[in-house]
Amino acid sequence: MANRITKRIYKIHYKILLLKIFSLCLGIFAWLFVVGADQMDMNLTIPIEVLNLPKNLVIYNQYQKKIDVTLRGPRSIMQELRNRNTSLPIDLSKAVPDTIVLNTDNLTIPLPSGISVLRTQPASITLSIDQLVEKHISITAEFEGEVASGYILKNITLNPDQILVSGPEKIISSQVSLSTYTINLKGLDHSITLPVRLVLTSDFMDLIGETTVIAKITVTDKFVEKKIRKIPINIKEADQSIHIRPDSISVIAHIPEKLTANTPVLSMLFRASINATEGELPRKVPVSVTGVTVPGHEPIKIMSYKPLEVEIYRIEEIKQKNKKKKS
């Protein structure tokens, strides 16, 4: 009797256990069906974040800054993920000067649980890493053409005439100097200041961008040596009638070539004078000579003149001397 009761109880418990297992399986199936039905795929562009790059190193190539990924997961989580600022961190704390290739499938994207990555594009990221150096690089001016006739190019100065560039050693160490775009000097007859861009390789353009310097172009007169005779002497501060002998001088001077071509009488370019203040007469006084300042031209350079002195007399004394000679 007791055994029969025990077997009956066992059968009841066994049926209950089977019912529970069936209910659990049914629940799991229902959950999988619901969850599977709520799954979705989504394409997302994720920026790359470089972390912990040593200060003495620099990445010098144009590497991929973003990757495109295809994700799969529950719709609710995927919609939330679209509004999050998700990035792909790349730790370069142990980097050394070298070129490294990172397989994007092996990189860990920080994603919520339940999200799987189906595809990444591009398949790899290449990083060229080099030592970061600084260097002063000189700048030279490139020019072509001749300045106008009668003028000479004195010099071309640049401001600045050198720049400090920091960047990868591979690029910086091989660059000895930089040059400007060609400046056309054809027919130039005056000094000018103008901005000029530098000629840069693509590597340097990436480092410093489009760069402009100020070019100061100095153009001066071309001088020719001339001897000019019979330049009249002007008498200053004469308080009485006096006579000078000789009454003109000769000058050797360096004159702008263009000025000589435009001046019909070269003696007009000079002023000679004496100071005839009170004093014993007759006597000798020094002659002062200057060149006329002409706008647009360099000053005339007087090399020598003669005589250096002239003799001054009263006109009455000369008349008396002439009478004595006649008598």
C-alpha cells in the first residue's frame, strides 16, 4: 500500500517537472522569436580617436580619420546608439618611429551589450609615425625679367627670410630651403613691396599650409659719369657791387642715366654759389656746389669740381685798373 502511494506521488512530481521544462522551453522559444523579430541592421560612421601618442612623435601621413561599420542588434538599443558619440580609440602609448598597419576587424569598438559588428570599412588603417623635429629653413626669392632701361636692381629682401617648421624628421631634414613663386621684374622702374607665396610640396603644404612672405624689391637709378662745364656761380649776401673771377666752374658728377636723357642742359642740374659777406677786397672765397633734387630719382653724386675757390673784386676797382691800362 505504501509503495503504491509512493509511486503515485513520484509520477505526479515527474509530470509537474515535465510541465515546467516544457513551459521553460516554450518561454525561451517565445523570447527568441520576439527578440529575433526586433533585430535590425544599421550602418554607422565612427570617428577614429588617437590616444596617448608620445609628444616627441608625430603621424605624418593622411590616414583614415573615420571607419564605416555595419551593426546588428535590438532596435531600441540601435536607435539609442545612433544618438551617442561613439568613437574608435587607438592607443599609441607604445608607438615608435615606424609605419604600422591596423586591421579594423581586430580593433575594439566600445558598443553596448547585444550589439554585434557585421562589417568594417576600410579593412585596415595605415599610420606613418616619425620623430617630431624643429628646423629653421631659409627662403630665397625667385625672379625673372630685366628692370627698365636706366635702372638697376639693387636687392630683393624677404620678410621673413626664414621660417621655423616643426614636423616629421623624414620630411624636415631633407628640406634645405624654400623659394617664392617667380617675381616678374620686367620694365620695373621703381621700388615696390608685395606679398609672395612660397612654392611648397604637398608634404610641406600639409605641415604649414599656404604661406606668404613680404618681398621688398629695391630698384635704383643707373648712374653715369659726366663732366659739366660752365656752371654759373651765384653770389650770396653781397652788400656791394662785386665781380668774381672766374664766374663759372666745371663739375665731374655721377648722374642718374634716365635724368641725363630727360635734361637738355645738364648745367641746370647744379647750383654753385659763394658767400660774399663783408671783408677785405680783393680776396679768394670757397665755392659751394650742390646737385638739384629731382623727384623720382636718386641724388646726384658730385665727385669733384674746379676751381675750388674764386677771387672777388669791387667792380669800381676793376674799372680803375682798366683805365690805368688804357692810359
